[in-house]
Amino acid sequence: MNNAEQILVIIVSSVLTLLLILLIVASIYAIKVMRQLKRITARAEQVADSVESAADLLGRSAGPIGLIKLVASIVEQTTKSRRK
């Protein structure tokens, strides 16, 4: 092998080694980011379920509360008319 060929082989192998190291580091960071995204989505799903449960509970209690208010209004009107 010629001197120029040896220098080119050393340069190419050095560049490939650096590229490999950079790709490994980038892969590690990508894995960390994906894990964080997974935790964030799991937490968002929990919050959405909680909000859905609260809305369902509110929807169920809205009917009885409206009925109670209606009955209270009727009782109030009848007591006002009896006082007169």
C-alpha cells in the first residue's frame, strides 16, 4: 500500500468511527425522549379518564339537582301564596 492510500484509509476509518459514536449517542437520547413521551401520554390518559369520570358524575347528578331545585321552587311558591 502506498502512503496516500494508508492516509485515506485512516481518514475514512476515523470518520466512520466518529459517525458511529455520534449515532450511538443520538440513539440513546432518542430512547430517553421516547420513554419520557410514554410517561407523559400515560399521565395524560389518566387525567383524561379522571375528567371523564368527573363529567359523568356531574351529568348523573345534574338531573337530581335540577329536580330538587324545581321542587324547592314549587314549595317556595306555595308557602308564599299561603302567607298572602
